[in-house]
Amino acid sequence: MSEAADLLFTNVKLATMVATAADGYGALEDAALAVKDGRIAWLGARRDAPAAAATHDCGGAWMTPGLVDCHTHIVHAGNRSNEWEARLNGASYEDIARQGGGIMSTVRATREADVDALLAQSLPRVAALLAEGVTTLEIKSGYGLEFAAEERMLRAARQVAQRLPVRVATTFLGAHALPPEFAGRADDYVDALCADMLPRLAALGLVDAVDAFCERIGFTNAQTERVFAAARALGLPVKLHAEQLSDQGGAELVARHGGLSADHLEYLTPAGIDAMARAGTVAVLLPGAYYFLRETTPPPIAALREAGVPMAVATDCNPGTSPMTSLLLAMNMACTLWRLTPQEALLGATSHAARALGLHAEIGTLEAGKRADLALWDIARPADLAYAMGFNPCRAVVNGGIVRPPHITPGAA
């Protein structure tokens, strides 16, 4: 470095999460990391550390990239514990959806909430994630299903990043369910979404990516294709809820559009895996929904691994199928339920999750030039992050070079 760093983290063990590392973690022990202008300026052996205006002694703690939760529906109104209870008494997810529950229950509550109300309900959920070292968060819309309500959701998502120290990537999920005013007219709704809702929201700067729910109780392959074409015409990347409840060929569809990710994937086929591998589409694994719905068909982890498809791990935080605000627990579930290795789980919550958001050039690994979004952990080894259940070893979090305590109390909206 030609100039002194702003801040030097020293007496630290680094899990760089560089994919080519032989140990899976890219570990550097007895290390240091320098920050300049909010970015990583240098990292390496402590004895070689550059000069800095300030020094932070980490006391031998481990440092990782800030965690990335790359699939959430965290901005919403309402509560669906009654549906959870109904499922425990024998109703299926599809039964509840067809009876007007499921996504539509949350749609009704969300349509009645203004931006301040959405923030008031959502900020505590976000704060729980930030306490566990999350520095980047994806937030989907999709509980409005009309322009005004979708706009409020996306504005609330943008305001989350103004209220709390977190980077937010917004995803428009207008093709989440068919609103009641379009009952029996799914193609008409898709027409309105593509011709009006999406272009207007994109023009307001509220949309970073576009998603859809391609499923028997969602939208068909052909309808999803139209949504993707509209998104790509606006220069927006796409991703997809794919193969969660059945094989609809969604993974192949999103791969054909160069999609960032295909998410869920319990019913993913070899053809879908091959398409994703060729397109570089990330597989986003969502064990919370699998656990909460008591599913029994796991994603084809071994086949994804063999094909070299990057696997991300996310909470899928939502009120109906994964009311989870712990990315560490999602990592543990991915390992215990699906046999990911601890290295794969941590890659899935850092490097691969960043790739699933198209942000891998900025975050996700500890490398010079990347944004200094970091997490410090009181752990013996990186595998501890996926090992413990209900325990949070996060000591401190760094957002763009600014050190903060893990726990934050959000102000009233």
C-alpha cells in the first residue's frame, strides 16, 4: 500500500472464502486486514501488515465476509401461525392456498399496510439477521400484486437500508400469485404485469431483479417466460422460484435467460442441473421451507456438487413457509438435512450468495478491492458457524469499514 490504511484489523484469523482455496475456507491464521475508504486494501500475515491510522485488535477471533441472505420475503404484514397450525392438523400447503389462504392471506394484510406500517413490522426481523453478521440482504415484493401495494413494499425495502446498516437488493415478484381481481384470468394479469406494473416500478428505480413463482399453484412456464422477456427488455436480471413442489422445467427456463439463480429445487431434474451449470446459474437452497412444510424430497445436492453448480443458502424468511430470521440456522439445516459440508454452507452464505445477487465483484469474499463488509466471530474454527443451533457467536460486524456491535435496536417507523 502506498498510503496508510484507515483501519487495520490485527491478531485475527481470516476465512477468505476464495473458491479456489484447498481447505474450502481460504484460511489465513495470525493474519491482518487493512481497510481504506471503506474497502479491503490489503490482507495477509500479521507480520507484514501496513501502517494504519487506527488498529482494531481482534483478540484471535475469526473474520469472514459479511453474511449474505440472498432470498427473503422479509417485508410483509400479517401473521400466518393459524395456517401452520392447520398444516399440523393435516391440511397441505396447496389445500390452504386453494381455500384463499397461503400467499393471499398475506396479500390482504399487506395491501392494507402503508410504508411505515410495513417498516415497523419488518425492521425487527431484519435486525435479527444483522445480529448474526448479515451485511447484505435480498428483499422481494410479491405480497401486493397490484401497482400501489407492490410500490409500497419496494419502497419499504429501500428504506430498510436507510434505517439499518445493511445493503438491500430488491426483487420484484409480481408473479408470485394470482390476485383475486384476476381470478380465472392469469394471462390478463401477466399482460398487466409486463406492460404496466414492472415498467413503472423499474422507472422509479425500485427494482434490482425480477422473480416469479413457476409452479402448479403459481404461474406456467409460458407465463414465466413472458415475465422474463419483459424483465430482460428493461435490462433487469432474473431469478426463479423453481421446482419447489413439482418439476415445471423452471430451472431450464431461468438458465436460458442467463438467470442469477434458481431457488428451492427439491424436484430439480438432471436436465435442469445441466442447464444451470452451463449458464452459471446459482442454486439457492432454502432448508427453512423444506423443514417447515415437512417435505421429504430433498434437492439433488450430490448431483449439483458433481456438476459444479454453485450452491447458496438463504433463510427464505416469509410468514407462510419459513418464518426464520437466522441465517446460521439455515446453514445448520442445510448441513444436517441435506448433507452440505460446513465449508459449502459458509460459501453458500457468502461467496455463492453474493453471486446469486449479481454482487460477487463487490462482496462475498475477503479480497483486496472488495467492499469491507465483514463479520467477527468468537469461534474455534469456521465450521462452528454451521455446527451450533440457537447460538450466535458474532462479536462485531463491519459495514463498509465501519465497526458496529452485532445487536441493533431499530427505531420506530
